[in-house]
Amino acid sequence: MRRTLPLIACALLLLTFLGACSSKSDAVAGAQKSGKLAPKPFCQAAYNLDEAVATVKDAKRLALLTVVVDRAPADIRPDAELFLTGFQRAHRGEKISAAQRKRYETASNNLERYANNKCALFLQNQPPGGNM
């Protein structure tokens, strides 16, 4: 009995790991088939921005964000444009009121949430075997 318990535990761990890996790709494939994903050009632009945001200067972020806005589907385009406007104003050093800042932050959060949900960015970027 003592020898079988570790074997069973290892088998369960292996099955959990394999299940998590396959469920991640199954979730992406299922979302693609059901039409729940955003268009690939938008998703690629969002992914490029997400990957570069911490390592590039404001001018490059502005260029990447502009591509996201250009490729944004109609249902998220107003938020994308509003966020771009706020980013441009901040980049130019313009004074932004607290109310305007809140609107820009809300638009940014909406755009990020949309990209994460409709492009399956979290599913694609998870480490094997689990959630972040």
C-alpha cells in the first residue's frame, strides 16, 4: 500500500499536467470555432503591444497602440480610440484632469479586457500546467 500511494500521486500529477496543457489549446480551438475570438490582425497587434509594453519607449508604444486601434473591431474601437487619445495627450505632456484620466483608464481597461477575452491572450501565455 505504501508503494502504490506515491505511484498514484505521480500518475494524478502527470494527468493533471497533460490535461491542463491540452485544455488550454482546446479552449483556444473551441473559441476559434465558435467565432468568439476577435480577428487575427487585431489579436496579433494586441499581442505585440502586450509583449513590448514593458520594454519599449513611449514612441514605440504609441506606434504599436496605433496599429491596435487601426485593427480594432467595431465593438471595441471607441475605447481603443479614447485610450489612444489619452496616451497621445500624456505623451505630449498635456494636462489631463482627474475625470479625463478616469475615462482614459476605463477605456484602457476595457481594451485590455477585450483583448484578453477575445484573443485568448491569457490562455496562450500561461505556463504549462496551470494558471498564473
